[in-house]
Amino acid sequence: MENSVWIYAENEEAIISDVSLELLGKGRELADRLESKLVAFMIGDSISGLADALIAHGADKVYVAEHPKLKYYLSLPYSRIALELIKEHRPTILLIGATNKGRDFAPRIASHMRTGLTADCTDLQIGDYKFGKKTWKEVLLQIRPAFGGNVIATIATPETRPQMATVREGVMRQPDPDYARKGEVILIKPEVTEEDLVLNIVERVKAEKRVNLKSARIIVAGGMGVGSRENFEIIHELARKLGGEVGASRAAVDAGFIGREYQIGQTGVTVRPNLYIACGISGAIQHRAGMEESQRIIAINTDPNAPIFSVAHYGIVGDLHEAIPKMIKAYKEKK
């Protein structure tokens, strides 16, 4: 068994996904704690030129599997090639982004390896794990909200390898690249059989994102307290005045006030803007997990005991429909 931490570097059209680069940062931290190597692996077509970026972001070694028929993700050949690598090297830890592809890819590997898989982790640590009278040293502690976000669960798979987890984009901080770093690149030329291609891509349809919350410097987010889809216009207005983006809690999305692409939180997008204004959001743990690292948080809520105030730098106890127009007026006068 190889004492190493592995990261699956998801890529498409010669671009490495942000979540893979973020996982390299966390993977580097875990590997240093275990005094082991950090290994990344990629599958695709004509992608060897991306290996330098993976090394710059922390990888010690990169495996690159290239084949013209692997240009786009296909469940069968991708999982088979990954399993061949994993069975040969037996890494200690394997981390995969919780993207649409990752959510298909990771369970296939875990099932074949007969190991556990913790989805949508919000933190990963190395530590000791005790169950009954037995203690395991330096295992992967996979941390995520559970039971509807009412508790934070620490999950471990101490007796099986690899220890696997998926992490959503934005949860981990992306490290600054260091292109002076040196690493080893190993090219693999896999065979792709007819059995691998029993399922094929007939058509690919791409749609542009209407909102880019992850890179927004200012976000004005609304919750159930906004009251209705029509009332959300006041959230849009404040965001326009500040030059920011509109976000929402899951409750507001589920109520039909706004589209799902605006959702922030454990089941939405994780954001770290310079300014986050939470309007009518109670602050359930699932939502806080997606925004609590914002540099400045302003919360507006009629309930002085709302959990959102526990992470807010500034709090306004009052009706958002009264507070927001006053904020807009004050901003206009100052401007």
C-alpha cells in the first residue's frame, strides 16, 4: 500500500476545474501531515500540458491518461482506468470534486474498492478516531453537516483504503500556484475497448451561467423573510446599486422566490465575497456553511435571536422592507 494522498483532477476542454485545484491545496496539507506524497491523476485527450499547473498547485506526481476517445467524461472507461491506477498504487486517501461528473465517478470507485465514501464534506482533517475500545491513528476525518444540518458529523473509514470523500467547489481555499515547484509526470496510454463505449455521448448542450456567485465581491442574499418572488425585486435593486450579485437561501429557492442557480449554502454555492448582506435569512447551519467566511457580513432580520447574527459582523434587527430602502437612500446620498 502506497502512503499517498490522491486527487482526481477533473478537466474539460483543457481547463482544470476549480474544485480540483482547491482539493490540491487541502491535499497538500493532508499529505504534509502524513509525511506522504500528493498525487494527482487526469483522464482525457491531449491534456498532458495541464500537468505543470497541478504540480504548481501542490502535486508531487501526476498521472496523465490520454486517448482521443476520452475527450469527454464517460462513466465506464474513466472509472476503469482510475481503478487500474488505484488498485496498482493503493493510495491512503482519494479526494474527488462533488461535481456532476464527480458524483457519478466517486461512487463507482468506492463500490469497486469496497470502501466508504463521504459526500459533500465541508472540512477534512487528519486525526485519531476512536470507536468502542479501539483507536485508529492518523486517519482521514471527514466532516460534514448531517441530520438536516442540525449536527456536524465526523465520519471515518479506518479499516478500508482508500479513504474517500467528495468536496463541493468553493469549500476549500485554492492555493496560489508556485511554478518553480518540481514534480514527476507519468504518461499513460490506456486502451479503450468497445465494451467501454456501450454508452456514448450523442449531443452536448452548453448553457452560459446567468450568475457567477463564486467570484462576486458583493452579494445581497434573500431568504424566506423576503416574502415572495415579487418582493425579491428589492434584493435585486440593492445588488444593482452596490454593483453586486444576488444570492438566496435554500428556503427562498424551494419557495419559488428565485432560481436554484442563486442558491448559497451546503447544497448550493460556497462564497467568500468582500461583503455579504443577508436579508431575511434565519441562518441555518446549511446556509452558514456556504457564506460564513465572507470578509464582512451584514444581517437583517426581525428575530434578534436568529442564528445568522452569530456570524454577522453587523446586525440590523428590523424589517428588511424598511431597512433596505434606507440603505439604498444612504448609499445614493453618499455617492
